[in-house]
Amino acid sequence: MTFELKLVMTVWVIWLLGGAILGLLSMIPTTAGRARALWGLLASEALIIAFATVPFLLGTVFAEIAFAVLALRTGWECAVAIAAGREAASWAKWPLAMVVGALALAGWLSAIWVAVIAYAVFAVWSLWRLATVRFPEPSGKGDGLYVPLLFPGLPVFAFAAVLADPALQIALLAGFFFVEVFDSFALLGGRMWGRTRAFPGLSDRKTLEGLVTGFAALCITLVCVNIILLELPWPKLVLAVAATAIAAIVGDLVASSIKRRAGVKDFPAVLPNQGGLLDITDSWLVTGPVLGLLLYYLGPN
């Protein structure tokens, strides 16, 4: 059994555990109503995990084709959202999508050190943006057409550079699973017990209780995966947990800020309960390259 298949099986066990927890909450009178409303999301999460898993299991060529589609689609979705806030910019949807696709190709052809620079630029810009953008924004203050080049463009570039190295692809697959665990349990915790808004100036939906639930689930997941599969030294495991949580939150908040400034709730939908492909992969696009670069520079052990 390959390492990738073992990782996939481990994650499906965790997903089933999440389903069992949701089932238990659905039978408790005080939580039943809120828990039962989440079953549709749980089913769509299973579909997302399956679609993300298959290309990696089939091999590099399939993973690269799937990622090219992802890059074009997310670039188009971001451009659509920006065009919603700037009607005169509607002509830019497909050109911007093609530019993001070109960034994916450029990243695939680039060295890892170039990806590090691209990611550093994105990190500085995203932290500046999250520190300065507040909502509600005045009407007509949507983003400029350059934004898709920064997000999802720069993370796409770094992601493609990591994907081009077969030895690093496992970090991208693991990053997807870890983000799914973090996001899913954060959503569960937020819906069930959320009271305190974690980022009142940036997001209406994220609660401190939800983030704590997601972080706890992520820690448990990574500890279990480490014991069963990875056998990383504990300092590296702590670094992986911190990198996953921070990058996942940053990716989600940057995507949310684009939607909020454009005045839209979701990017153009691909799944009824999830929104657009960028809604589904925003955190992964940011987290995957981080874990890939950590693996490249720190090694597996």
C-alpha cells in the first residue's frame, strides 16, 4: 500500500469520525436542529475529498491537468467577483483567468526559490490587506483588476512549482486534507457553539469557538497521522500545525475580503452548499505551498 493511499484512508476514517460526532449531536435535543442542518455540507465535503484525491492517486500528469483547470477556474471566479463590484470591468473575466492560468504554467517551469519569492510577496500583501481592510466598505470601493494576479495568482504560481516536484506532491495532498479537517471542524464548532466573532472587522462567520474546535481537530489529526505515517520530530510537527492553521485562516480571509468588497456572498457556484471552486480551495491554495516548501527545505525527518 502506497503512502498516499494510507494517507487517504486515514483521512476518510477522520471524516467518518466527524460524521459520527455530527450524528450524535443530531440526536441530542439541544443541538439536533443545528446539527441536522449540516448533513448537506458533510455530504458535499465527501464529494470534494473524492475529487481532490483521485488526480493525485492517478499520477503527476493527472494532478497537473486538474490543477490547470483549478487555476483557470479560480482566476475566472475571482475576476467575476471583482467585475460585480466594477461593472465596467466585466470584459476582464476571461483575460484574467488566462493570466492566472499562465502563472500556473510559469510556476510549473520555475525553480523552488522563485516560488519562495512569489509566496513572500503574497504573504506581505495579504497581511497588509488584512491589516488595513475593514467592513462595511463604502459603496463602489471594489478591488482593482490587479488583485487576481496576487490572489489566487501568486499562490497558484507557488503551488505549481511545488507540484512540479514529484517528491513534494504528498505535501500538497496532505495540505488539502489538513485544511479540510480544520475548516470542517471549525464550521461545526462555529455552527454549534459559536458566539464570539474572531475577526469582527473582516468576517461575520468566523467565531473564536469555531477556530478553537478546528485547531483542536487539526492537532489531533496531525498527531495521529504522525504516529501512524509520518514519524516527524515533534518540533517539525508543531511547525506543520501552526503553518497549516495560519495559512488556512489567511487564505480564507483574503478570499472573503475580495467577496465583501465586491458585495457578493460567494464566488460563482460549483456546489450548492459550498459556493465556487475558490470558496472550496482558497485555504488550500495558500496552505499547500507552505507545507511543500517546508518539506523541501526541512526534509521529511
